[in-house]
Amino acid sequence: MAQLKAHQFAEAIPEMTPAEYSDLKADLKANGQRVPIIIYQDEILDGRNRYRACKELRIEPKATTFKGTEMEAASLVISLNIKRRHLTVGQRSTIGVNTLLPVMKEQAKERHRGKEIREPKNRRSKSDEGKATTQVAKAVGVSRAAVEQAVFLCLINKEADDSLQVSAPLFILVVLTKRTVQM
């Protein structure tokens, strides 16, 4: 198998601790690779630690190719990791912001490209159900506020995609926070 790198969605998942990695490597050595690595767009979507451990142990990695949309790939990464790993609310929120939110924003742009929004802003639904942050929160099992906080922190740390659009008050808060930190 050629040298593979991790997909950006896989990179959104926190690295294993050295102890967890050591346990994984010991298990692979004793039992072999039981779960295949999932490849998407010629990159590792799931199993980057298994891949690395297999390479170190000189075991030929078993892999399967994921054939689906970008949203399905992001959802798969979340599904496989949110329950399997002991992640904090902040980690789950950040994973959602770095995987699902950019895909949702791109899908929204595609839906609206070439369309005129006919409904005036003041007549649109006040419900938060359609908001991307609400959908991400539901997918990763956290509150919408936790996802919005992760967006804020990612923007401050420049980890978020530049295409993330945020409300004016949040943007102002990010700018003011950056200025305060730089002073």
C-alpha cells in the first residue's frame, strides 16, 4: 500500500494519547488488524492510528474505500469517533465545526447560488432548527451554544475554514479578542 496521509476530516479527531497508541499497537501485534482502514479521496478517513501502527509493525494494512458524498464522509467520521472515543464537549464541538459545518455552508451556497431569496428577513422563521450550528450540535451530541463557542475559538485560533460565515456580533467579538490578545 502506498504511503497515505490523513483526510482533513480524520485530522479533526484528536490524536490518541501515547498510552492509547501503545495499547493499540500491542493489540495489533497480538491479534492482527481486525478493523480495516477507511480510504476516501485517496486519504485515510478513519484508521490513521491503525495505519501508522501497522506500518511500524510491518503489517500490510487492510483497507476499504468509502464511496459517498462529502457530507456522508463527515458524518461517518463523527459516527465512528464520537461514541468510540472518550471526547469532551469541546472536542466534539470542534470536530463538528471542522467537519460538518464547512460542508453544510458549501451546500447552502449551492442551494442559494442563482436563486433570489424572495422572503424578507423579518418574515423568515425565527426557529433555530434550520441553522447549521443547531444541526451540527445535534449530530455531535452537544448544545448549540457549545458549537458556537467552538466556532468562536476556531476563528480566534485560525483553525476554522475562512469560508465560515458568522454573525456580525460574533465577528466583532473575534476581532476585539484578537486585538486584546495581541496587545
